[in-house]
Amino acid sequence: MKTLELLLKSLSGLLFLLLIMGVTLFVPFGSFTFYLAWIYLGVFTISIVLITIYLFLFDKHLLKSRLAAGPISETRKTQKVIQTAAGLAFLGIFVVSAFDYKYKWSAVPLTLPYVADLFCTLAFILIFYVFKQNTFLSATIEIQEKQKVVSTGLYGIVRHPMYTGVVILSFFTPLALGSFIGLFPVLILFIVIIFRVIDEERELKQKLPGYKEYIEEVKYRLIPFVF
């Protein structure tokens, strides 16, 4: 893939994602005056753009592998189902949170959304460092040529720090949008991520040399001392 083509695909993918997020936030809310959504989208957009710029400049291999995402890109039926469920749960967070904030179903303290935006930013920083450590972090479950087990840094704490970052981001997203009820689809997403992790590890143990030994060394998948 040529450099310009890679950049254009990256930007178009980001714009499409932001469009979908905007629709699932502002349509349920009924207007564009959902100011908490604008703040969250600002945090999300700036974080993703900065990460994309870094990958474009320093790790085009990883950026290219992240473009093929979602159920269509998965090669196995199990992961197609898991990715579909994850996508629906992810969008459900925005829809439920928007309805909740509009109709005031839950009472969120005034300062909590801003604190949650800060934690969303920290989640993106965690994800960024995961990208820096593992150039083989494809958006789909696959074993790449010359891929090796990464066991240092964040990978020395949990086996799937990328998903840990996603869980943190997902948990604080409804709070940033002024909703407690939006945590219900987060719970669904967390369960789906657990299924994906377990299935992914089954694949890695079979096909990635050294992964079985890595599992013995690093005991926890997502959350230290918990799971």
C-alpha cells in the first residue's frame, strides 16, 4: 500500500467512525446541543488523530494492519460473531447514554463527566504505549510473518493491555456523557471482550511459538489480580 493511499484510508476510516458515533449520539438526543458529547468527541478525535500520526510516521506496518477491522475482516466465524456483538455493544453505549442524558434517567454529579474525560484520555495514552510496544497488534486475530511474543513493559503486567485500555475507555465513556445507565452496554461489551480474549489465546497458543510459556509467566489477561 502506497504512503498516500495509507494516509487517505486512515483518515477516511476515522471520519466514518466519527460519523457513526455522531449519529448514535445526536440522533437519540434529538439535537446538536448535547455539549458533553461534543467534549467527548473532541477527546476521542484528538487522541485518535495523534495516535494515527505517530503510526503513520513511525510504524506504517501497524497502521496498515489496524485498517482491516470489524467482523468482515475476521477469518473465523466465532470472531465474526464476537466482533459484531462488540460493535453493537460499543454503539449501544452512545445510544443509551444519549437517551439517559436527555431524559435524566440517572443523576450524574456535574463534575463527573469532566473527570471521566480525563480517564478516557489516560486510556488512550495506555493504548498508545501498547501500540509502541507491539508492532504486530493487528485489528484481527492473525499470526503475522516474523511475529514474536512481546512480554516486557505493559505486556509484563497483563497479557492483553490493549483490551485493558479499551475496557477503561468504555467504562468512562458513559460517565463522560453524563450517564450511569450507559454502563449496562459496557458490561455487555466487557463480557464480549472476555470471550474474544479467551478465543484469541486459544489461537495464539496453537500458532505463536513461545506463547504457552508467556502465559505461564504472566498470569493475568486484563486486570492484575482479578482476570
